[in-house]
Amino acid sequence: MVYGWKCGYEVSGIDANAVGEYLEKASKKHGKITAAQVVTDAKKRRHPLHNYFVWDDAKAASYYREVQAGRVIRAVVMVADEDAGASPRAFVNVVEEEEGAPERGYLPVAVALSKKETREYVLETARSELGAWRRRYAGLMELSRIFRVIDEIK
């Protein structure tokens, strides 16, 4: 098997094939592989993922808190009516040009959709995620009707 990085997830300086081979061997050895096991294994300096992780505990803790904050932001939804079913996210991640440099952050959905640049970014992100979902489940013929609609949208 030859491994590569998923589109949009390239990891600079890390060999995807070496990581894929490690994950395959580790899953055979342990029955399944967990994130905790990957971190434990990657502590070895010669491990293909060693340089991917931040080993300075203070920096890693700060980064993890930022990851947690992002999860909280993404978890907030707008609740208009309990009977309405799924509630849309209240905030979306966008990229805006700030002083000539791209700046990533979250905006309330209404604000993001009211600006042309961020609205296009949100729509393109949604289309990209929809395409990724379609590719992930392409082998499920039971979803072929949904795939046709997705293809029309894209």
C-alpha cells in the first residue's frame, strides 16, 4: 500500500507513506490504534511523527487550550425552535485579508454571510466539505441519489 496526505492536510516535512505504514503496523499490533498510542510511540526521536508534535509541555498546553477554545466556538449553535430539528452553528471559521495578510478567525454566521468575501469563503468551504463527504462514502450505492444532488450543486 502507498500512502499520501488527504487533500488540504499535507504535513510539511513528514513522510505520509512512513506514517501510513506505521499506523498499519500499529493497528495490527494493538488491534486498533488510538491517538494516545500514537503520541506514546512518537516520543521516540526516530519515529516518523516525532517532529510533528510539540514536545515542549508549556507550548503544547497553550496550543491544546486553543484547540479546546476552537471546539467550544464550533459547538455553539443557534436555537430558534426546539421542534425545528438540527440547529445551525452560531459561528463559522473564515479567512479575511488583514493588512495584506490572511487572518483566520470565527465570525457570527449572520456577519460572515453579510460580507461578500466571507460569504464566498463560507460557501466554498461548505462545497469542499460536501465533496469530501461524497468521496468518503462514494462506495455506498444506497446514497447514489444524494450523490447526484451533490454533483448538481458543485
